[in-house]
Amino acid sequence: MSERLATERLIKTRYRIIWTVGDDTICEVMWPREPGYQLIKELIVPILEADLDHVSVMADFDGGTNYNRADMFVDSEGMLKELPINAEATTIYYRATALRGQPRATHSIHGNAILFARRIWF
């Protein structure tokens, strides 16, 4: 554990792996409020088996309609690799753009995605 983690108050941080096939996996990690790029990368890259791409979203982590700002990470080259479309992650992404009043997104999320229950990307 890094010296920073040893001295900083850690909080339970839940995340959901949204697989393209099969049921989602809910996990948790003890992280500082602002974990920083290195901790995020160390967790996400082995799961996605790819470089990460950050998406700021509005989501209800538990699947309801109580939307809050959260962070989602996806394979930065999922579409180029011709990975399958992740329907659930795409819906979350489209919702975020609609709630922000932005033009409708035109591309889908391809491959697995990781949704955090809170903002971790600062």
C-alpha cells in the first residue's frame, strides 16, 4: 500500500462490471475520495484488458431512476476491435448526454464497461 493510502481516510467505493455477456459483477475497493489516475488504471486495465477511456455519466448504480453523477470506464478501442456492443453501458452513456442537453451521442459502447457508484475522476 502506498504511503498516501496509508495516511488518507479510505472510503468504500463500489463498482459494477457491466459485461457484454452475462450478469453484472458488483465489487468494492477501499479508496481515497480522489484515488488518482494510477489507482484507477491499476484496477481497470486488468479487467477491461485494454486502455481505459473515461465517460462522465448520470446513473443509478442500483438500476433505478435516482440518477447521480458517476464515472464509467470503457475500452478506448472497443469499436475498432469490433467488440460486441454493450447495450446497458450504451444506455447509461446516452442518458448522460440527454440529461446534459447535448446532442444525442451517435456511437455505442463496445466491450465491457466499469461503472462506479460515485465520482472518482477529478
